[in-house]
Amino acid sequence: MINFKDISVVVQGAINKKLTPKCLKSIRKHLPGAEVILSTWEDTDVNGLDYDVLLLNQDPGGFKHDFAIYNKPRSMNNFNRQLISARNGVFKASRKYCLKLRSDLVLNNSNFLKYWGKFNKQNEKFKIFKHRVLCSSIYSREYSCQSGTGFPTPFHPSDFWFFGLTEDLKNYFSASPLQTPEEGGNWKFNYPNRLPYTSMLWRFAPEQFFCVSWVKKYYPTLQFDDWSDWNSANIELSNNILYNNFIFLDYQQSGIYAPKHKWAYENQNIIQGLINFQHFQKQYQQYCDISYKPEEYKKDYKSKLKKHFQKLIEPFNCIKNWFGEIFSVLYYSLAVVITGRRKP
């Protein structure tokens, strides 16, 4: 058993007035005695927040993230913000173990610690961490769930939270450089017709950028220039790396919840491409321990029916989205004609 006093918890990111206080209180409740490090931004109001160590980082800013359909900025890519707040927080950790959390996550229990000593068979050839790192199955992927593509997404472990040896997390987060504007939203892809998500023009998804940077420290000849550049070799390497270094836990196993992503938690068994705990066990058996027997899951007929229904209506969703895109383009073009200028 891990003593809570041996854990540093890094809460990183912008302060959410509603969720960050809940996050900090849940750490005190479920990990009493743990060191709490709050890593956020300069000029942030932290009055009333419960922490042991405060880091007020200089905000590196985000990039306007271009969407291919509209050919104009639609949102922000905040990878550099996540990198700075996470890396600086992890390097401030003084305990043996480290839990890296987004500032809008909440601990409902400490069940994730039960999996620390499990799944200890590994192929030494692909072992990088000194000890397996636990992470969220939500948004950990093997392939895209976008309708019409379903393309592979190698090296895509979720970045919601990580728990592991502090030295392993320092190793992971120190590998990534800051993104350039081109990488953050204007990348020229090697294979534009093989994008896992056709509307996102960043070089890699944020989760991939962390992981690929880390893997390239140990596999410098890795051929994976952007997230369209997948092939059988880097897919197989990705599987070997992921299933020999991580443990992917659903909420039921971890007790770590993201209220802002309630939909993903409720539908994790039907979202295509996710590495949920059940899938992780099957891959662990294949890549690490052929004798391992995955836990049996109770059949979830409601989720299964919902999954089949979604497949049934998928063609109609494509038609709806297609008409929506046409309407948006026409609306934007009309606005340009009327106003005589484009939006910045």
C-alpha cells in the first residue's frame, strides 16, 4: 500500500471557480497528508483555495486553431499552457509518487491506487518508465471516432491525469518542446486525406504531442511526422509502448471524474476507438502476458443497444452535418458580401 504522505498532487491549469475548489477539497479528503501543488497563472485570484505549494507561471498563450472547413480561426489550442503548468508543477513535486490532475477534475475516491502493483508483466524491450504509469481511459485512443474516417491515432494516451513515480512523470513532461504556431494550428500534412479528424489542423493532438516527444527520446528513428503519417510500423510500436508502460483505467476503477466531460464518461463503452479498461486488459494479454485472463464484464444491454442505434442513424448524421457545413459557408460568404470585409 502507498502511504498518502508519499504522494505529491499537481493540480495544473486555469482556475475554474466552481470545480477547482472541489478538486482541492477532494484531494484533502481522499489523499490526506499528500502534498498539494497548485500550478496556475500569474495574476490569478487564489484566495480561499487549499494548497501547500503555489506556482504562478507566466502564461505562454494559446494558438488560434484553424478548422479546415471554415478556413478561419474557431477555437484555441492550449497545449503550451498545459505543458508549462504541468511540467513546472511536476518538477516542484517533492514526494516519491506524483498524481498530475487537471484543475477541473475531482477525486471521488482513491481507488486508482489499488492498481499500482498490478499488470507487472512487461516486454523489457519496450519498457521506458521505471514503473507503469496509470492514466485515464477517457480520450486514450487507438483510432479516431469521427464518422467517415476511423483512422489510427498512434501514441494517444489521455492527458487528463497521470499517476506514477515522480521521476517517471518528470521524464514524460520534460520531453516535449513548446509548440510553434504552425504545429498548433496551421500544419501542412504529409497525407491530408488520412487525417483522423478532418477539421483539426494541428500537427498532433495534444495527447500525441506529449507521447511522441517522449517516445522519440528512446526511438529517435521513429517515422511519424504528423498525425496523418501513420503506418503499420508506427502503429505496432505505439501498441507496444502503450501496453508496456501504461495502465488505462475507467472511472469505475480510478474514481477520478471530469464533470465537464460527463457525456464521455456516460458513453465510454460505445465511443469508438477508446482504450477502455476492458480493451486494455485484452491488449495487455496480447503484448505482455499471454496467460492473463481479463476480468469478465457484465453485459450492458443498454449501452449495446445505444451503440447499434448510433450506427443506424450515422448516415443521417452525415447528411445533417453536410447541410450544416454548407449553410455555415453560405452564411459566412453572405456576411463578407454585406460587410465588405472578413472577420479577423
